[in-house]
Amino acid sequence: MITFIYSDGSGVELSMPLASLIVELSIVLAVMVAFYALRSIGLMVMSKKVGLSKSCVVFSWIPILWVFTACKLIGDDKVFGKPFQSFALLFCILFGVFQGLNFIVNAIAYFPIVGNVLMGRKLFVLSFNTIAEMDAYAYANGLKGTFISGVYGASNFVDPYGSAANALGKIISVCNYILPLLEIASIVITVMIYINLFKKYRPQHYMLFSILSIFGLFGPFVFAVRKREPIDYMDYVRSRYRYYGNPYGGNPYNNPYGNPPQNQQRPPETPFSEFAERGEIDPGDPFADFSNDKDGKKDE
């Protein structure tokens, strides 16, 4: 049981049976595993389809190293003036440092709390204005604290670190200054991977797919595009510009991007063709409504 105590002396108890906690954690874990499998299968199929090395195919299933495979799939698309795939190793190192350091810090910090909760001991989370006020309240009520500010245990609270607790607390404090910078870098890298990958495999909706992937749906989306052929985004944009039909509804020229073959003559340009609706060639004279053509002669 966890009790939240506020500076005005009021308290709120939060209690959850162990069985309910296990069920909820199992559901969350099942969803995470499903999304992980979808992402890995998607990247694996795409890697085989474009002929990447066997190591890239295996990396699709390994945490952190999936970034290497994704960068290789993006290929020669430019980022910071260089091919995206040339940053594959650097991005993996940044991801690895952030994820590893974050895991270690959280494991050290929350191990005493999780352990005492699972052993049935009561914890108190104090929400006071200053650490001094929290410590004073804890001392007056016989509570033992951890190096996580605001979390205290009852008199039977077990601190597994003993005399090393203060040293570990200082290490975590230093890491907490480094982790935000690494987290920002990992977020930027992740967003760039999403955008550039979907530009190559789903250019029509790459922004929508990228935004939803930020909210955790990358696995289902990369699985959905696993069988698509990679294309160059600029070629796609140019084909949209040259294509006079519906770019989503048919391919009359049987070309990969829907653009006419080289020997197909392009219709002559007109002075106002830029104002034409999709599929039109000549929108006509835009000033025709203002002419006085009653007798078949326009005003001069």
C-alpha cells in the first residue's frame, strides 16, 4: 500500500491487490511484445526484400540494433548533408548509451521501493514544499527515506544498499543531468527515422504514419508497409506533378510512379495551366467572365 501525504497534512491511500497488479502488468507486457514482434517482422521482411546483409536481418529482432537496420533501409537519403545510412552506427551508440544508462538508474532507484511493496510493507510519498520539510515530517513519524526525494518507508522498511545509499544517490543525481540530453537526442533520431522510412515506403501518408508512430504505433505501421517497394521521395513528388490523372486511382502508363513514358508527348503548356484543376490541361481564359461578348465580339 502507498500513502500520499501532502503539506497540509491530508493523505490519500492507494492500494492494489497483488493479483490485480500482476494481471495489469501482464496485459501491458503482452501489448508491448506484440508491437515489438510486428516491428521486428516488418523490418526483417523489408531487409530481405531489398537484399540487406544477414546481420541487418538479425538486428531487426535485437533491441537498439533495430535502429541500424532502419538506417540501412533508408539508405542514401540525405540527413545533415550525408547519407542516412552513414549515421547508423552513431545512432545505435547514442541509443545504447541512453537506454542502458536509463535502465541502470531506474533499476537502482526503484529496486528498494518495488521490493518493499512486494513484501507487503507500506510506503509514504510526501509532497511538501522543501526536502527539509519532508525530512522533518519523516523523522517525527519514524519514517525511513531512500535517495529518491519524497519516498519514505515505515519503520520496517528495508534499505538494501545500506551505507552505499548516499553514494548511489549522488551518482543518480549526476546521471539525471545527462539523461535529459540523451533523451532529446534519441527522440530526434527516432522521429527522423520514422519520417524518412515512411517517405520511402508510404510517401502518400508519411507524416500521418510518423506522428502516430511517435505515440507508439510504429510496429503496426512498419508491419503494414513491409511488402511495398521502396521509392525515391523526390521521384514520387515529380510524378505527382507530371501526372494528370488520379495518382491514387490507377496507373494508365504501367510505370512505378504513374508518370507517362518518355515517348509520350506532353500536352502543350498554356498561360494559365497552373490554375487548372487536377486532370485538366487548359482551364480556359480566366478573364472570360469580364468580357462583353454579346454580339460575338469582345471589347477592345
